[in-house]
Amino acid sequence: MVVSPQQQRMRSPDPAHSGDIQVAGAGTPIAQSSLWRDARRRYMRNKGAVVAGTIFIALVAFCIFVPIVSPYDPDQVNFADAYLPPSLAHPFGTDQFGRDLLTRVALGGRISIAIGFAATLAILVIGLTYGSISGFVGGWVDNAMMRFLDALYGLPYLPFAIITLAIVGTVNFWTMVIALSIASWFTSARIVRGQIITLKENDYVRAATAVGARWYRVLARHLVPNTLGVLIIAIFLELPGVILGEAFLSFIGLGINPPSASWGSMAQEGREVYRTHTNVILIPSIAIATLVLCANFIADGLRDALDPRTKET
Amino acid sequence: MALLEVDNLKTHFFTREGVVRAVDGVSFTVEPGKTLGIVGESGCGKSVTALSIMSLLPQPPAKIVDGSVTFEGFDLAKLSERHLEDVRGKEIAMIFQDPMTSLNPTLKIGTQIMETMERHLGLDRKQAKKRAIELLEEVHIPNAANRLSDYPHRFSGGMRQRVMIAIAISCNPKLLIADEPTTALDVTVQAGILDLLDELQEEHEMAMILITHDMGVVAEAADDIVVMYAGQIVEQAPSLELFDHPEHPYTEALLGALPQIEGEGIRAGRLTAIPGRPPDLADPPTACRFAPRCPFSDREDSCAKEMPQLRELRTGHWVRSAHPASERAKTPLGAST
């Protein structure tokens, strides 16, 4: 028997859903698309993804708010307090310059996460543009664009990022974003192209053409919005790789310039003293690992939630 | 003057297996306000004909290699894509076979109806919305004003086809092409949709091309009927004439395959099936394409060697056969008459 979402909600006294019950009023049309409602319900059912999502949000909130409320100046050098062990005043201890690690790990997280999202976004925008043009135009244009992509696929991601940074010279937020996205948009372009080609054959695309919709309207209205689900998943699939890439670049000394720091460069600072003051390397590393793990779990949950073919059994 | 004049249309598909002659020299005219029915089995070129008129076929592989499609004096086959976009939806509209997939699942019904009117008629949001409600009422969707903000998955197949029809008639087209509009629907809904099309046609003074493989559907709705087989027209006549005096053996066979309620003068017993399969259109026979399945053709006949031409047996009744019913002496076994 098929159980409607409403019935299901009535049955389970789940507090997370109690806010939605008013939509079940008889006769009144349900206001919002149940596509997203269904997706959210499916996502909520995946416990791992829910936990990962909660931790992810908590981590982001931590990075945003801790530096605001922290009594310590993150860049204030005070050698008297160098390498303090964790205590009540400094829950994560201090680093070689006596700076509070709790504050700095939050600040570093801001940079790491911001670079991660910005680079992922750049990857998706480039991939979406390239892939949708290739898939939509089709024919020899598609062929040429895809063969070009095949050639680019040979470029190794990290060495290419390093070379880009070396050519640009200065390392700041935006050059970092460029370096991380320049050699990693190929996969998303392919995903989008595949999606567009599949969607292009849909009857409603032909129906839209049959009522005189121009090509850009067909593309913007009927094709790209339908790739949205795949793109959201792609964001969270791309994110761990990008964050790890940033951490790696920072770790080998190509990262953000001091006194700003990202998790990668903090870990690099801690590497020299990992025997005596393990917490200095451990804390940013755990942060990176947590973020990457969460992003993977979220991607997994989203894939199940947004794929319309995953129906409840 | 005829509204639409299709003359010797040849649409071929250029594939790796060779040239498929999906439409091979089709000519017909559609008069303003009249309905032309195109019947034939799957793969006989009905839909390709319709899509050729609208230039909606993907090129390549498809190509209109010969012939013209004249709509109000313009040859659509030679019009640029930009001009065609202005014709599609405004002058000629089309509804498709499967209403379940013809609406974009991510857009609200209202948006999809209004889109066309904003595009062609230059209406603003408010006017378009008002008109969209009127249109939904016109296609008999209850509670129209509220349903505008619904997504397609909340509509049944029949209702979706009604929405598709609303979109198609939104700009008062002069010609509506209905490509198997009822095939995906069950019989009661089918009747409703046909009644609706009939009603709207009268109201909007539209001409209509009704494509179907269902003889019952054309019998009800069409003024003139074109019977297609293997990319060619095999018989063309006014509706009543065709049903009363079918001439081509293929038309006879199609009618023989139609279930009928028992009554006076109506064949009793089992339905007859047509033996064999239609020819491969990548390599069609140079002779009559129906000859291998025709109960009246044998090897000595002229029609086994060369293609019979369309000829006018009676006024308005065209047949492509060497053995039309009215010229036959004997009735062989297995025929339906």
C-alpha cells in the first residue's frame, strides 16, 4: 500500500515534522511543490546524512561566531603564552606565538570553507556553461568541445594548481580559488552535458519549441533548472576534494599568507612540533577530516533524496 | 485559398544504415476551419509529416529533401529558424501524444501557459494570468484560478492533455496539429478530449490536422481523411465517402480490423488482421509498397513491378492502387468485404 506523506506524518509523532501538519487541510491545494518536501523527507530518513548535516552546520556556525565572541586577538603575538596546553582559558591551547588556537582554528575554518565553496561554485559555473553549450548545441561543436575536454582531462589537478599559483605569483583568496578550480571543472562539465543531452530529448522540450520558445529560453527554463538536483549533489561531492586541495597547498607552503591562516597552513605550522605539542597539528587536522567526512555524507544523503527514482519501498 | 498546402513533401533520415524515406512524396491541403485526419499504422510517416510541417525534426539526421509546405502563402520549409519560432505556437500549434511527459515537471502549470502568451502576444503578467484562467476554464478544468499554481504531477493524464490544449490554443492559432492526442489516454477520457477539440475548433475557427492510428477517432472528427502507408498516401477522400466506399485494399483491411457493434450490413465474426509487415523504408520496393501484403496482387500484376500513381477515381477520392474495390471483378478469400 502506498502511504501518503501526510498519513505518515500523522502516524509518527516526529517533532521535526510537526510544523508541516497544517498543510493537510482538506480541499485546499498544498501550497508548495512536494518535490522538495519529498526530498526533505527522504533526506531526514538517512540518519548518517542528518548527523553529518548537523555537524556541518555546527562547524560553520563555530567558524562564524567564535572569532566574534572570543576575548583574544587572533593575530596578537605573545611569546610568554607560547605552546600553552589546553586549559579553561585556552580550550585548544596556544601556538608558537601564544595565539589562542580556538580562535585561530575558527578563523582558519572561515577561510578554508569560504575557499572551498567559492572554488566549488566556480567549478560548477564553468562546468554548467561549458557542459550546457556542448550538450545543447550538439553535433560537431559538441564533439570538438568534448575532445578538447578529453585532452584537458590528462592534466593532473594538484600539480596544475601549483603551477597556476606559481605563474600568478601572489597567493590570496581569489588566486587560490582560481588555482583550485582551473583544473577540476572537467567532471562537472561532463555531468551537465550528459544531463542536458538526456533532457533535450524530453517531450516538454519539444513541446516548448513547438509553441515558439527561443533556444535560450528552452535552455534557461526547461533544461538548466532540471539539472539542479544533480548540481546540488555535485557541490557536495566536489567540496571535499577542493577543501583537501586547499589544505594540501597550504600544507606545502603555497597557501594563504600569514598572519591569516587556513586549516592547511595551521597544520603545517604544527608539523614541526608534533611530538611535543600534538594539539597544534591535531586540531586543524580533525577539523579538515570532519568537514570532508560530513560533506561526503551529505552528498550521499542528497543523492538519495533528490533522485526521483529512489522511491520508498 | 487553402490554409496549408503540402506539396510532394519528402522527408528523409540520413542514418548510418542508409537513407530512410520516412515521408516520400506526400501532398494534401487543409482548408480553413476544416479537419484533416491522417491515419496509418505506426511508422508510416504520420508524425514525421506533422513534424516536417512545423520544422521540428532534428536536422541532421532528418532533412526535407523535396517539396514545399505552404502556409498562407509562405513556404515553411524555407523559412529561417527565427521566423519559424514566430509561426510556431502563434499561427500553427501542436499537441503531442503523451501528456504525461509533455509538461515540464519543474514549472507550475500557470507559468507554462503564460509563457507562450507572453512570448507571442506581448501580454504582461497580469493580463496573461487572467487569460490563462480563462483558457483553463475553456478546457473545462474546474477551480481554474487555484490550479494555476499547481505543478504538473498533480494533474491526471486527461487533465494534462487539457492543459496542453489550453497552451496550444492560447494564441488563437489558425491551424492545430494534434499528433495522436488521445493515444495515451483511456477511452472515456479520449471521448472527452475529442469533444473538447471539436468544441474549440468551432469556437476559434481553427483548421486541424488530426493524426491517429484509430479509425474510430477520425471517423468522428475528420472532414477529410488521408490514409498513409510506408511514407506515402494510399488513399484520400472525404470522411463519409472513405468509410462508405473504401477503395484501397489497405484501407479496407484497416476497416476490417476495426471492432464493430453487430447490426445490419455489418460483418460478423472475427476481426481480420493484415498479414506481413510494412516494408523497410531504408530500402523500399520500387513497386507498390503494399503489394507483398495485398490480397489482390500477384506476381504477374503491373503493381508488382512498378509503383501505381495516385489517381482520382471519383471526385475528391484519390487512390494509389492497381486494384481499387470498384474495379475488382472477383473477391478473393480472406478479404473483409
